[in-house]
Amino acid sequence: VYKALAARLAPADLKRLRDAQRAWIPFRDKECAFRTQPYADGSVYSSLVVVCKAELTKARLAQLQHQLQCPEGDLSCVPQSSGNAAPAKAAPATAKAAPAKPAPSQNDTRPCVQSAGKAKSDQYVSQCVQVSPATNPPCNGQNACSMMIDEIKRGCAMIGNDNPPAFCSAYKG
């Protein structure tokens, strides 16, 4: 995903992507050290670090995939220079790498940004805004994740097979 995105960016944007990725790796490591420090003396410590890194890497992958598949006019995206060939290749990876399950549970009424974290909440917000037919959609990180997921499912169902975004495949069922 990183290489596909890098291939589509202008040189200045590519440099910023590299800088961001180089900064993200130490952030991931320090964030996991922070989260797991209370368990540093325990036997599960190394497992907790691995799980933490996997979780943060999955969130980073979702961020990069969002950039790779941004619809035209989405101001949260970096402009890309190539045509439409790459998004079609990237679509299957999105469905596998970013499953559409809420982090805690469907009954969690806390703000999504609190229950699932900022990266996952931002992913739901982005997907919700792309497919919601509502004039005032519930696509806000302060709403429960389940509320946004329901809206994404509804929007994807309304689009049906009429060229839905790739992520809709993760919300069927």
C-alpha cells in the first residue's frame, strides 16, 4: 500500500510521506512502550508489545489505504498524479486489511473516538461521509461507532452494485 501510494505522489508529497512514515515508526514504538509499561515485568509483556504494534500498524495501513483510494474532491487527501488504474488493484486489499467491525462492541455508546481510537474513528467517519445519503449524517467521531457503522451499512446497501466504494464489501451481511 505504501509503495502504491508513493508511486502516485508528486515529489514534494512523496518526501512528506517518507518523513511521516519515518516519524510514525518511532511513534508506534513509543506508544506501545507507554501502553505496555505497567506489564514490563510480566510474562505477557512481549506478547502485549507485538499485539500493540500490530494494532497500530493496522490503523496506519487503513490511513494509507484511505489516501490511496480517496475520491476526487475529498479534502482530507493528498492529491495524486496518476490515473485510475491503481485504485482497482488496491480495492481487494482494503476489504481484507480494514475489516468493518467496531473495536469494543455494538452496544458501546461511548464516542467512537474514545472506544475505538482516533484512527479507527477517522476511518469510520471518512467511510460514512462517502456513502451516507442523509442530509445530516451521523458521521462524527463523537457518535458511537455502531451508529456510524449502521449508517455505512445503510449507505452501501442503497448504492448496491452501482459502483460502490471498495470498503462496502466489508459491510455486507
